[in-house]
Amino acid sequence: MFLTRSTRYNITAAEERQLKDIEFNRRNNRDGSTTRREIHDRRERRGQLEQESGDNRHAARRDEIERSRAEIRRLRALTEELQDIIKGLTGSTDRNDLVEAFVDFKKHANVSSAGKAVNEQGFRKLGGVTNYEGWKKSFQTVAEIHNLWEMYEGRFDALSTTTDQKVSIKFRRLCQNAMGILQSACDRTIRSSLQSESIELLLQAMLLLGERNRQREGAVVWSLFKKFFTTILANTGSVTELRNKLVEVQESLLAVDAGYRLPVWQVNSHFLTALTSAFDNKVAVLSSDESIVSVTNPKDFQTLAREHHPSREQPEEVHVLPKTRPSGHRRAEGVLQNEPECQIQAKLVQRSI
């Protein structure tokens, strides 16, 4: 008896159609897929539509961005134009305010008095780098006192380009007068140099003087030290003037830097050696005073200088009280009766000479 296994060799009609479709799809589809082509076509079309839709969305977004940028540029241009208009209006207002300030300033400016002040004997004119800083302070003080300093600061320089003829004439005239004062405040050499420059505005002139004469520490310090040690009684004329010049040089050194303060003992020593031989006896007496050259506790220079008061430079005058002779005294040597005794002595001295 044989054992048999049940085996299914027959397939249904539906399965057979399905197998045929799979084989058909496999042959017809380029990608070798066994699914129906129209499904892929639908998917491809859907993908293309989605891509086209995405591209359209991106294009629309780009267009929107470009429109926004164009609008921003337009608004920016309008803003700049508006700012220019506001600036023009503000500049016009500022110019009017400046004109009013200048007119008021001119009323109080005292040109003639300032010109006289810089020509007074007590005003030291600009001579170069050695006195520029001190001169500038003195000149500024004079200009401020006579209500002119704002011109030298350049406050009204914008009026040099004004189209208002009346204001322009007043401004230029005041500039010329103030420039003359500035030139008068300089010595002959610097004045000639300043006049040779084609400068109309005072601030430019002040800057030029500062550039040419501003203290350059090395050269100025050397110049001041040289001036100090070459200042002697023989070229100053009096002890008082010698003292004043030495003090002036020391102040100039301190203006450069406080570290250039000269030791008191050195100043005292130079002062004594700068005297003439007429003071040898006095110097010999003072040289025994150790405080003059003491490093720790030196005698003050002003105190030392006062010991050589100008009255000591000349022989002491003898003051004679008027004294009359008796009315009955006879004339003697051409002297009239009843003349004061001091007049008689003066005449006798003149005759003896």
C-alpha cells in the first residue's frame, strides 16, 4: 500500500490573472517593478505637481521679498530726503542764531582798548618758543577783558561764507581789526611772518602761531637753561632787574614741567656770581653764610635778593633840612642872603665840579 502526499498543482483563475499582471508589469516597467504603471504615473504626476507647487510658492516668496526690499529702499530714500530738509531748516535757524549772537558780540567788543593794551610796556610780545605759553595766557586775558576772545576761538568763522552782505562786511572788518591786534602782540620777526601768510580767519592765525612757537620740550628747556646762566648784572642793568629775570626764567621752566625746578642753592649761587665786582665785599660776607648753598635748608632766593636792594647799588643820599642864614649875613661866593643851606651846598658842589 503506497502512501501519497496531497499536492496542489492547480491554481485559481484569479491567481492566474494576478500572476499574468505581475509578469506583464515586470516586462513593461523600466524599473522592473511588478506594480501597475499608472500607479507610478500618478505618483510621478503628484510629485511633479508638488514640486511645481513648491517652486511657485518659492517664487511667490522671492517676489514678496523683492517687493519688501524695494519698499524699504523707497522709505529709506524718503527718510534721507526728509532729514536733509530738516537739516537745511535747522542750519538756517542756527545761522540766524549765529548772526544774532555776532551782532550782539560786536556791540560789546572793544577793539581800540585791546589794541592799546597789547602795545603797553607791561605787555610782553610773542618772541618765540621761549615765551609762547606765557604770551598766550596774557593775550587771552587781554582779549577776554575787551570781549574779543571768541573771535580768536573761531566761534563766528561760519559767517565767512554768509551771503548776507551787511553781516559779511561787519564780520570781515572785525576780523581785520582783531588780526591787527594779534600782529601787534608779536615781535617784529613773528609779525612779519604772520603778515606774509594769506590768513583771514583769526583761529587759523592762532593755530599757526601755536604750531610754530609751541614749546618743544628739549629745545625749549635747553634755551631756558642757557638764558638763566647767561643772565648777569652786567646785561640787566640793576639788581632788581637781574632778580626779576631769573625768577621769570624759573617760572618758564616750571611751565614746561615741574621737574625742571632749579635747586634754591643753585639759584642763590648763580645770583651771587652774576653780580659785578662792585659787590665783591658784600659777596665775600655772604659767602660765609652756609644757608646760601645748603642743600637741605637753603636761604630763600627772594630773601637773598632783597639784601641787595636797588638803593644799595647807589651811594646813600644825604637829606639836608632847609636851613636859612641870618638875615644880616653877607653874600659869600655869589650866594644870595637868606638862601636855604641845601641850595648853597648844591651850588658849591656844582662849582667844585
